Amino acid sequence: MKTRIIRATRAIHIARLLPVLLLAALSALTPFASAQTNNQIVKVKGQGSAPYSGSIKETVVRAAIVEAKRDALQRYVAQFTTSRRANYMKVEEEVLKRLEQVVPNAVILSEDRKSTSKLYSVVIEAGIDDNLIEQIIQADSKKERAAVAKGTKQENYITFVFVARELASSTSFRAKETSVVNRDSERRGANSTGGDASTTTASETSGITDIAQAGGTDVSQSNDRKYRVFTVNEVDAAVNNVLTVAGYEVVGAIDASLNVAAFKSDYESGDIQPTTRQVAVQTCRGNQINYLGTASMDVGIPERDTATGMWRVYVTVNSQVSDLRGRFPKTAASIAGKAYAGLGSNTEVARTNALNTAAAEMASELVDQLRLKAVQ
């Protein structure tokens, strides 16, 4: 009996000690958690497991959590765009070496012990430091650009022109219908034969039959839309910030002597005209600017978000970066018809948030594409 009491006491002691072991393991795995509060920490769930024998020790808990962190990181990378994932794959080995910094914290959501297979499993919510991943990618990209430059000191400048438009008014036209009706008349009657009194004269009857044929044309006219075109300083600042942090030499459109008014005028009635673009290319080459970026943004009509009740605005982006160093401009990166959403307490806030989100996301996507080509 005494032996049974001792064993029961030990079991209770281990059960009470397990949360302490888990906390100790998490503390050992998250030495950088307190220093990462200002960084962009993305929450992602992950699952991991580790074999055990006998009781679950701290080393088993640590192994399961590390495996769960790797799983969470893999799930996060799966959400990357094609170009960003390609850049990540080049530095994946370095990221995994620094796993405890890239995934600085984790909270256990659930745990499971399978006595038959002797497997301890955990589900965690991991905090992934996206800024650190970006820094690792940047460092690799810088080395590649330096290798392409081969020690030359030539600076490669890039300039961007952004124009946005929103619907000011719309006139809808109803289809115009023209009908033509032709009428033909046919007269029917009986001939009478004259003679003596004994001759019978048939009475004359007459009738009119109308034959109608319908035909014509329908004339349709497209809707007449009028746009308000504008430039947004916040968009310029957001894109320039992404490019600058990525290591590119950015020149403002005005400083590059580009005719922004011409871009706005073209976009007000349709798309950017070839002449406007050709003049911009010549101006950039004259100012020794090797890369020209253009972006047009269509701001959608505000609508209510059913989930939150807030206002939501979509911005559709078309963007392109051209390499001007050759005889003809070559497309170095492009985005076609990609939509970004912004929420706000009113339509103006939602519109601003949508534009800022579109600018930052667009710039990041373009940078990832440029990195793949080692564009300086």
C-alpha cells in the first residue's frame, strides 16, 4: 500500500510539473520575444510531434514545439506570391538556421499524448517575424546585385509615376429600337353576268386582308463614364519606402522631370497613350534613369462589408517596371488587374486605406519580381 501511495504521489507531482516544463521550454525557445514587439509578427498555427518513452520530459516538449514552428513557417510561406516564394527558397536554409529568431514565440493551443505510439503532439500559435525574413532576403538580393554589377560604381535609378482614378459620374443609355411595318391589301369580289330578266345576277362581295411584316434594328450605346483622376502623395511615399528599404535608388517623378499631368490627362479618358510613355522614356534616358515604373489604379465604388458593417473599397492595379538600358525598353516586372481592399469607418477612410494597401503590396510584389532578375 505504501508503494502505491508513493507512485500515486509521483504521478500527481509530474502532472503538476508538466505545465512548468512547458513554460520553461517556451521561455528557452523565445529569448527574443520581448525585443520583437515593434516588428511585424504574423500569427500562424502549426503542429508538431516528438516520440517519448516513460514520462514526457522537457526535451520532448522542446522537440515537438520546434517541429510545430517549422510547420507554421511552412504554412506561412505557402501563402507567398510566386515571385516572393522563389526569393524565399533561395534563402530557406539560412532562415531555418535562424528558426528561433524568425519564429520567436509560440503559444500551445492543445496537446495530445498517444500512449500506443508513444508520440507527444502539440498545436501552437506561432509568431513569425516577417521583417526578419525580409532582411534575410534583402541581404541575399544585395549580394546578387553586387555580383551582376561586377564592382562597378554606376548607380541605377528608378522612378515611378502613379495615377489613380475614381468614377465621378455614369450615364446609362437604353437601347434604341426602330420598327418597320409593311401593309399589303387584297380586294376580293364576284363578277355578275348581265342578260334578260331570267338571268340570275350574283351579288358582289368584297373584303380586305392586311399582311404585316415587322422588322428593324436595335441601336445600343455604351455607358458614358466620367472619371476624376488624381495623384496621391501617400501612395508615392508608400511605394518609395518599399523600394528604398529594398536597396533601390528612387527618384521622384517630378525630380525626374516627367510630365505627370500628361499621364493624368490620358488616364482620365482611357489608358496611358503611347506618346506620353515614349516621352517619359526619352526623359528618363536623358537623365540617366535606367528604370521607369508606371502604375494606374482604379478606385471602386464604396460598399458595405457584411462581416464588419464597415465601408469597403477595392482598388484595381495595373503596374509595370521597364528596363531602359537596352535599345528598346524591356519589361522587368509587371502586375495586371490585381485588386486590393481597404476597410474604414467611412468611405474616405476606406478609400485611403485601400490605396495605401494597394501601394505597399504592389511595390513589394514588384520588388520580388525585380530580385528574381537581379535588377540593381
